[in-house]
Amino acid sequence: MKKVRFLQSIHLKFVLIYVLLILIAMQIIGVYFVRQLEKELVTNFSESLDERISFLSYNIDQEMKKKRDEGTTTLEQDIRTILQDVVSKDISEVRVIDQNRRVIGTSHEYPQRILGKRTTEINVKRALLVGTKSERVVVDPQTGKRMRIITAPIPIGTQDEIVGAIYLKATMEPIYNQMRDINSIFVTGTMIALVITAILGVLLAQTITRPMSEMRKQALEMAKGNFSRKAKVYGYDEIGQLALTFNNLTRKLQEAQATTEGERRKLSSVLAHMTDGVIATDRKGRVILINDPAADMLNVSRETVLSEPVVTLLGLEETHTFESILENQDSLILDFSTNAEPFILRATVSAIQKETGFVNGIILVLHDITEQEKIDQERREFVANVSHELRTPLTTMRSYLEALADGAWEDKDIAPKFLNVTQTETERMIRLVNDLLQLSKLDSEDYRFATDYINFVDFYHHVIDRFEMTIEQSISFTRNLPKHPVYVSIDQDKITQVLDNIISNAIKYSPEGGAITFSLEKRDVDVLISVKDEGMGIPQANVTKIFERFYRVDKARTRKLGGTGLGLAIAKEIIVAHEGRIWAESKEGFGTTIYFTLPVEDEDGDEWA
């Protein structure tokens, strides 16, 4: 396409039209303004002269009325004095003429040439005879300046009698000099305005020509088959709306040309960014698509599994065929668990069908349900444990109550024993229910502790003293506690319960003559508390499980000693809620040590409380 030359461009035409319009407007405004200003200046000048003539006429009238004696100034001298006060730079000359047309006063620098001579001015004669005022503008033949000549009669007071006339000659050049200066200023302003107008015209023209040039370039690109380019929108006027419409047309053409490609890329993007795994097959069950999450879940590479049968990929050759999967379209549970860790997937199956109903393949969406299955398993184990723990005492109670109902209550030796067993089992169920309720409260997010700022050394001594005073076995207590105070912020009741559970277990499993050691160590950010016994110990494989709910290393002995299997689980929940941690170290046959930590407070912390 032929390039547009600058002299033919709309850019230049717009600037020229814009400048010419401004020039014409400035000329019209200038002519009107100058004429009005000249008229106003001339009017003001005439009014100023009229005021001076009136003032001069009044003073001369007064001098003519004045009586003069010998030795006083003459009329001509007084008039000369008055005229000297009137003369200014714009008044060239003032003459005073009496009734006989004789000049009796003048402001001329050589008055002797004029005084006493009769004037021949026709306007002076008219003023003396008729009493009319006349004005005229003449050009001085010697200087070439425009002069304003005013002839005015001098009446006596308010009467119609004329005693003389005033002949005033004033130059008008200051007015026209001022007009020339104003015209010069106006021309300069017009030139500056035209320059600014031209610059603004160029900028304004660009706002029109630039979008048009952009649309021209886009049209050329569209002619080449490139629909990706967009015309830049410089505003939201008519041209901007045209550019938007042009872009909309380009977008629709691009969409019509690339719908299939766009859908394919969209599907690829969705599959690549999904957290779930996706596998697609053809109508023969061979893998044609697998996204990265699915490849990671199955621990395979995308290149190696393409075109592989999906049943082989999922390890279902022995239990399923592609036809059975396609026919049932049920969710499949895929268990890839190992001895080290569980890993379970759920595969949701859906068919890929055309509008005619013809099946092109299937899509499998893989969800990792390992954690969900783990939670479900824990829930089932928890329900089973609770049921078992409640069923055992209930079964025992039912047996003894049935025996009492059958007549054993009449036997004074047997009945108290049966009732004692029933009461013991009831208390055991109450402890179990209370422990379950406490665990439920600790699991609640709304549960709050009533914390106090205390010296843990004194608190620890107090708890140990309570056990030492009530213990019946021959077990010795050893205390490795610091002498100085260690301050912590804790819920005393809950930490007391933690220590009660730990110390009670240490006492239960300690042999006769054994020892329990209590230790406390202050570290940088926490305090380490430990309780060590010399019991049978715990197998290494079971040490990490003793804080789980209902877990027992020796179930028979634990039930015999009245345990519920929840004590250490409750202790763990309380310590974790205090932002600490709890663990155990044990060697089978050499005893067990339970450790837990609590955040430590500065010793002067109470000063800021």
C-alpha cells in the first residue's frame, strides 16, 4: 500500500485548519477590541479636556469680574498665571480671547507674538457671537501630529452673555502611541497564541491520526492472516469506540479460526494444574493422556505409559478388564500401600461419549484418600476400643448382678464381694467416660486454659509430696530439682493431671524396692521435666505408640490395675495445648522415662504482668 506523503496527510490539514481558525478568531477579536479601546480613549480624552475648559472658563470669568486698582496685577497677568496651571504635556497651547476677538492670554512660550492681536479663527467668531462650542481634529503641518482643537465660549455666570472665548489646542499622539503599543502587544500575543495553537494542534491531531494509523497497521496484519495484534485504544470517544469495534472484530475472527486449538490448550492447562490425577484412554482402553499429578501418584513417566492399557497401568489385570470398567463405571479403590507407609487412591470413572452415544474412551480421576482412610480406620478402632472397654465391665456387672438376683444377695459372705466388684467396675466405667469427655473438650477449638504464673519447682515438689505421703509400696523417690525458682505460665489443674497420670503409671509398673527419679532442667526457651521408673520397660517398637488413645503394651495388666488406656493420650493433648511436647524413652527390662517440656518464663516476668 502506498505511503501517504506529509503534505497530503490529514495531520497537516488538521493543524492548518486549527491554526487558521484561531488566527481568524484572534483578528476579529483584535479589531473589535482595538476599535472599542480607541473609542473609549478618545472619549476619555475629550471629557478630560472639557473638564479643564470648564475649570478654566470659571476661573477666567472670576478674574474678569474682579475689580483692580492701581498697583495690582493686570487681567492679562492673572490670566497668564491661570493658563500656566492648566498647560500639560498633552495640551500644546491655550488662548483666551475677549469680545473684540483680541488675544488677552496665551500659554505659548513666546506670548508677545500673539498677545493683543486679533484672531481670525472662524470658530472663535462663532463662539463669541453664537456661544457654540466646536471641536475638530487637524494634522499639524510642521510636526505631522494629530491635534484636537476646541473652541468654547466664556459666559458670565449663568447668564447667556459671552465675555470671551477659549481656544485650546491639544495633541492626540499619546493616545495613538498608546494604541500602537497595545497593537504591538496584541500582535505579539497573537503570534505566541498561534505558536501554542500549532503545538496543541499537532498534539490534538495525533490523538486522531495515531488511532487511525494503528487501525491501518492492524488491517494490514489481518490481511496477512495475523489476528493476534490489537489496535491500541487511546480514548473512549468515537475513534476509540471504532478501535474497540475493530479489536472486537479481530477477536471474533481469531476465535472463529482457532476455536479447536484454544479448547485443546485450555484442556491441557486444566489438566496440568489440577491437583487430582487424570487419565484418559481411547476406545480400546489405551492411555492417550495422563497429567503430572497422576504420573506422580502412580510413580511413572508420561512417555512410558502412553498407549499402555489402563488396566495394566493401574494393576487391575487380575480383577478387571477395560470392558468391565466401562460397563460398571463405578469408583475403584486402588491400594498401593507398602510396609513403610499406606497409600490408597480412589479412581472415579466416566465415559467419553459422542452425541450419537458412541463411546470414545473413559476418563479416570484419581483422588488420594490415604489420609481419609487413615482417619476412618482410627475412628473404627476408637469405636471398637470404647465398645470393648465398656463391654468388659458391663459384662462383669451383669454376671454378678444376675448372681445376686438369683439369690446370692442372701449369702452374707458372697453378696458383699459381688457388690464390691460391681462398684469397682462402675467406677472404672465412670473413669473411662470422664476421660473420654476430657479428650472431647481438649479436641474442641473453643477450650481455654486458666493459666497462672507460678514457680514450677515448688509446684513439682508439692505434687511429688502428695504421692510420697500416700504410696503403699516400698518405692523410693529421688528428686533432681534445682534450688532456684523456674517460672512458667500453666493451668495448674491440667499439669497436675499430667503429672498424676505419669507418676501413677511409674508407680504401677515399678517393682518392689524400685526407685522413681524426678528431674527438672531449665533450658534456653523451655523447661524439661522427666519421670523415670525402674519397671519392666517398653519394647522399642511400641515406645512411640503409648500416647495413642486406648493403646496398652500389657493390656491384661493395665486392666487389672484399673487403667483406661487414655491417661497418656490426655497428657499429650494437655502438653501440646501448652505449646510443649511429650515423649518417652525406654529399654525393655530397665525401666521407662517420660519427658515433657513447657515454655519457660523470665524470672522478672511478673514485674510486667
